[in-house]
Amino acid sequence: DSGVTQTPKHLITATGQRVTLRCSPRSGDLSVYWYQQSLDQGLQFLIQYYNGEERAKGNILERFSAQQFPDLHSELNLSSLELGDSALYFCASSVVERGELFFGSGTQLSVL
Amino acid sequence: GESVGLHLPTLSVQEGDNSIINCAYSNSASDYFIWYKQESGKGPQFIIDIRSNMDKRQGQRVTVLLNKTVKHLSLQIAATQPGDSAVYFCAAGAGNTPLVFGKGTRLSVIA
């Protein structure tokens, strides 16, 4: 167990809908990262937060947004969902802004 | 931007043999490298890391080699066991930028 908690584990929804994925980092970790994993693209970095502030953005679509709350948990919001958004979404955390990442078990999103 | 790639998407080895998984990176400014193991249904799990001021680092049954000249790193697993069957990712980082992951190599251990 990495100490990073992601909910829900599975999410099935329809195109055009909006969903929220939640992540609780390891106790004491200030940095939260979101990654998308699809079969042919590997792990793609989406966005990083550090102590409530956005630190880095990767290949995150404009339909996606995230935030980190004062208690350090983070949410990834995906809207106007398309079939191609179906993927495994991972949250990871680290103590500082770089270094070893500890990954949650992921949220499997299926858009039908 | 940085790209990280693995040389082989799949690798099959006999139980007890040594496994070598290779990875190439593109950014010469990359100074931190990590290997992760991902088992089915789980998130990636840290195996070993290495910084650019080193060319070799050993852990328990694993060794990472870094060749900065050709921007290549490898993960060696000694005496591969069935429990080593998983997808292995290399990741590279430069400064405070987030890690960039390769696409992964699926290691299958044949009993």
C-alpha cells in the first residue's frame, strides 16, 4: 500500500458527462500529480500541484481541470467526456516537488 | 520536450535467468531516473532510482546502469522470479520538472 488513496476505483459514464476523480496523498506529501494511462500511450503527465498551487502542466485537455485543497487532497474534473477519455487515471504524491512518486491504485474510467 | 522510450515492449525470460530491460531518453538535461514496476490492477511501484552523477546503482536483486553519453539506462533483474512478472517503466526528470515516463516493457517470466 503506497498510502495514496484514489476514489472511485471504477467509473462508468456516458459521452458528454462530467466526472470528478479524487485523490488523497500520503500523509505529509505536499505535491500531487495526475497521470493518464492508456494502452498505447503509457503514462502521460497531466498536471502537478504543490501545496495548493499549480506547478506544472502537461498534456491536459482544456476540458479537464484540477485543484488541490487546503487539506492537500486533490480532485481531477473531466467534462464533456469523449470515448477517447476512457483510461486509467493515476494520482501520485511526493514529499517535495521532485523525487520518488508514490502512486495510488488508479481510477478506471470507461466512457460509453 | 523530453521523450522516454523503451527498446522492447515485451520480454520473456526463464525463471532463474537474469533480465535486462533497456530505456532511452532524449533530454540531455535529465538528471534523475527512476524505474517503476506495475503489476496488474495496481499503480506503479518504485523499484530503484539513479542520479546523473552516478553510472550504476544496486538494490536487492536489481541494478540500474546509466550511460549519459548515449542517453541510455537499463534495469537488470538477477535470478528473475515469477513475482517479477509485470510492466516496467523508466522515467526521467530534469530539474523540478515532473517525471516523463516511457511506455513500458511487459516482462513475462516462464516457469
